[in-house]
Amino acid sequence: MKLQIQPPFPPMEATRVDRIPEGDVWQFEPKWDGFRAIVFRDDDEVSIQSKAGQPLARYFPELVEAFQAVKAKNFVLDGEIVIPVDGRLSFDDLLMRIHPAESRVRKLAAGTPAQYFAFDLLAARGKIIVNQPIEKRRQQLEKFFQSVAEDSLVRLSPATTDRKLARDWFNKYSGLGLDGVMAKRLGEPYHSGDREGMVKVKHLKTADCVVGGFRYGEGTKTVGSLLLGLYDDDGRLVYIGHTSSIKKADRKALTSKLEALRGKNPFEVRVPGGPNRWATERSGEWEPLKLKLVCEVEYDYFSQGRFRHGSKFLRWRPDKAPKQCTMEQVMPRDEGRGMRDAERLLSR
């Protein structure tokens, strides 16, 4: 490709907060429940990059064709791949796309075609615009979509500066597959690879975690729990707890997969099975793994560097890289700092 922005290009990330931020310094967008993806088009060549920097185009041939049908010949978009099924977004159908057989992928693409919701424009007509403020990039994104067919699988994601409307999105549309609300600070450029310009508010407290080990179920030869880790600011993998809510029907196949990934202890801060008053000889035993798997879990309370209660397994995240699983997910910026930032921006 001859584009000035080349894959892999680190996407802008977000800091989790507990409430939709106050003030009139924000652009709000729906948080789609899908695969984050940056799309690069140079004439007929289309590349789709996951958040982790991995290629996705082979899994979504219908989207490649949709991008090739767009009148603009050279562009870079940031957005989300989703699959609507029966009036709501289906993450399970997305996961099914990550399949080695091309024939299987094409059959799924024909039966349940994906859509792409674009929420940022990074380059167009040979010019990089990542250094322009979000509101100017948004204007150019909307102009870009004036030449995209209404029935295209490539869609424009809505955006607003109306906090009441953003609150309506958050409260009314979670049943359709919206995962929450994103808020981007006005006046900010595209923060490739960092969390400085954007926050997210989710319906559930969730975190993408590295699977660093597992334990067998008591008295069984199948997996009983997954041992989870997050990276700290020094790049060390911290053991932060476990999840044992694995479906019984999935345990046998998952055990075989985990046993094939046995490796050395990957945890550098806090080790599973360390001494405590509840531990038994059996509960201290665990199997370390090579760092290949990422899963999303739901939790209710994070304190002193760990989940205070067991977390709930939600789903696998093959689109995420282990190194992207950081402590920033579970240690959100405090609301006071958010208010100070808003007051500072309002005074400009």
C-alpha cells in the first residue's frame, strides 16, 4: 500500500469511567459490541486490521467487497465490525467468523453478513488528518459518507454533543447490543495507542484478561477455573484472580486446548496458590500457560490489585492481544479529575 498510514497502526484507546462525563466538551458515540477494526484502502487493495494489529480481511470478505465499492479510492477508517441477527448484535456470530476454512467463512458471510460502523476518519484523498481535532475529523467523515450508498454494509456511526441523547443511547438500547457510550474530548487529535482523548462508560464492569494458567476441577481431569492476569505500568503480568463460570459442555474441549499450551509461570507480580489461610495443598496446584488466550470477564469489585470475588467468564477475545490487557481497564480515572479536565477545557 502507498498510504501514508500503514498497518499495523495502533488505534486510539479509552479509559473506563463510571458515568457519562459532564460538561459540553464531549462528542458522544454509541459503543458497539463488536470487533474494533481499522480499515485501509489503496485503490483496489483493502486491509482490515484488528485492535491487536492482526489482519481480519480474510474473515470478512463481504466487507472487503463493500469497501471496494466505496467511491473514494484511498482512505483510512476507524470503526467497529458487528453482525446483526434478529434485530440485535451477535458477538457469538462474530466469533464464529474466526475460522481457518475459507469455505466456512464465505458461507457465514452469505448467511449473516457483517456491517462496519465507521466513527473516525484518519486519512483521505492522500492526506493524513489524525492531528486535526475530533470535530473537524467528524465533519470530513460525514462528507466522506455522502458518497457511500445507503444500502452499503459500511455505515456511519452516529455522534452527538447532546448529553441527554447520549444518556438515552446508554439507557434504552443495551438490549439491541450497544455496549455503552464512548465520549471523545472536543479539540483533541487522534491519540493513536493511548487513552488521553477518550473515555468509555459500559453497562457492566468488564475486563479483557490474559489467561496465564488454569486449575483442574476438584476430583476431575477437566478445567475448573482460569487464572487471570493484567499488565501493570512496568509491563509485568499481575495475577488478579480467577473465573470458574465455564460451561460444563465446553470444559472437555477447553481442557485439551489448555493442556497443549502448558508453559512456564508467566506471572511476575503475585503468584496463584500463594500462602493464605484458606489455601489447601490441592487449591494451591495450578498449571501455567503460554500467553496466547484473552477472555472477557465481568466483575463486581476490584481492590488492592485483584478481583475481590470470582469473576464471571463472558467470552473469548481472539481480536485482542495479551499485551493490551492492562490495569487501566479496572482502575478508572476518578470523577474529580474528570471534572477538573472539563473545567479546564471550558475556560479556554
